[in-house]
Amino acid sequence: MKRALITGITGQDGSYLTELLLGKGYEVHGIVRRASVFNTDRIDHLYQDPHDPERRMFLHYGDLSDGGTLRTVLQKVMPEEVYNLGAQSHVKVSFGQPEYTGDIDGLGTLRILEAVRDVQESTGREIRFYQAGTSEMFGATPPPQSESSPFRPRSPYAAAKVYAHWMTVNYREAYGLFTCNGILFNHESERRGETFLTRKVTRAATRIKLGLQEKLYLGNLDAKRDWGHAEDYVEAMWLMLQQDEPDDYVVATGRMYSVREFVERVFGYLDLDWERHVIVDPYQFRPTEVDALQGDASKARTKLGWQPKIDLDELIRRMVENDLELAAQERTLTDYGHAVLRRGAASI
């Protein structure tokens, strides 16, 4: 049974990757940060009782800021594959927390690479390593962007990821480690965090549909992105670590849409006029914008045999239907609360 270790297992990509690996018979270990509240919502459906002898998913406390703990977990788990998905991944937040973002996304990758190198050299067992890169690294480079396109990062998040990318390449070339960079373009899902653009739009639109809010405030509607579904993209991560030789790959659909088009499709799915509800808010703009990202994933299609299965319309359908159910639950609770208040007032 293969063992895999995932940083960022509680995130969107971590949850889909865990499902994929468990389905392939892996034993999956994940690193989670200690918090006073549970943050495992995305993987709760995969929970297994610690007393179950057939248990194949395990969680370990750790943090990308703590190299010693990373090394300890690696030595304990001894995985064949490591997927580094942990990061401060919100672009706008990275402008407000540039030092933290650089530490976790940049130096955090270096810490886990050092741990992998140390454990592999001391045990003689190969550990294959996947680094989660991002299309944001291309920044101001005109589309379409491929593996040969130059990086021109436009945010602290992107700059930190560029550092992590080249450290991953360096450890491959300097120490002969099996390290791969996946340069993933925007990939979304119904598990996306609610502060990220696509989920912010689908949550707001469904709440507007059910009368729970009136307005949605957004930034640059002209920005263009290449959107796919995270479930497709984690398969590409896995495929990279199954190859005979390590390499770097762009993962994308090759289709580009503006934020305005995405909003139109979401509101249109709900028979709403988006222009009545969406307000452009200057506060939502980034200090430096990325105008257009469109990936050329020819290499991934040719060498990995990978291609996306879920198009933008299906992605939107899944996200909207999921959030419509959440909005319906909220509407029910709101109506119940109002009914209780009315009964209480009537009895006074």
C-alpha cells in the first residue's frame, strides 16, 4: 500500500486529492494546523474512527513554519509521495500579509524540501515531491502561458510561489530528488473558500435569489481567467508523480473568460439580472492587477494523458446548486427565527 503525505489536506485541493488517493488504495496522511475550532469540514466525510483496523487516513499536527515538525512527521510516516498544497493562497490577503505569505508559501516549501532531502538521504528510500504552483506566477506575461513562458509575478503571493517553484527545480537538479511543479491555473469547486471570487459570486447570487441579500461588491470585472474544476486538477498532480522522470507542467483548460462573463453566467443560471445587483467597488481592486491568464496545457495532455472533463458551465452548475441548497437552509432558519419573534411579541 502506497503512503502519501499532504500539506493543506483540509483545503479544497487537499480534500479532492485525498478522495482520489483513497480511491486508488493509498494510505493518506495529512498535516493540519492546530486551531481552537475544527477546520476539517472538507474532509469530515472521509473521517475514519481511530480504532478502525482498516483505517487509511491519518492527520498530524504541523505547520509549514516549523521545519522540525515537518521532518518528524516525514520520519514517522515515511511516505512514497509528498504533495505540498499548504499555503496562504489568497492574492489580496498577501498584500496585507506579505511577510507571512513569503514565510509560508516560499520558505515553507524550502523547509519541507529540506526535510524530504534529509529523510531520503538517511533512509535511502525515494520520496516523490509535488509542489503546488499557480498561474499567478505568470502575472503580467501575455497569454497564452506555457511552461516556457517567463514569470512576472504581480503580488507577494505570486512572488513567494515563484521562489518555491525554483527551489523545487533546484532540489531536483542539485540533489537528484524527484520533484515536480504543477503550474495550476484557476480551479474552483463547491468546496472553494467563500472569500475567493468564484465562490463569493455563487454564494451571493443564490442568497440574492432567495431574498437574503441585495448587492454583491466586486473589483475588476475585466480581468480574464482560465477556470477549471479542482477535481480534474488533482488528477494531474497525481499523474506527475507516476512518471519515470520528474518535470514541470501547466494544468489548464485553455479557455479564458472575463470575471464579467462568469458573473453573467452565474446570475443567468438563476434567471437574475446581474447588473441590478453587482456593484464595482474600488476597495476590491488589487494594488497590481493580473489582466489575463490562459494556460497552454499541451505538455500535460501529451506526456501525462491528462485533460479536463468539467467545463465552465458544469462547474457553475455544481457550485450554484450547492450554494442554492445552503441558501435555502439559511432562508428556512431565518423564517423560523422571525416566526418565533412574532409569536413572542404577540404574547406580550
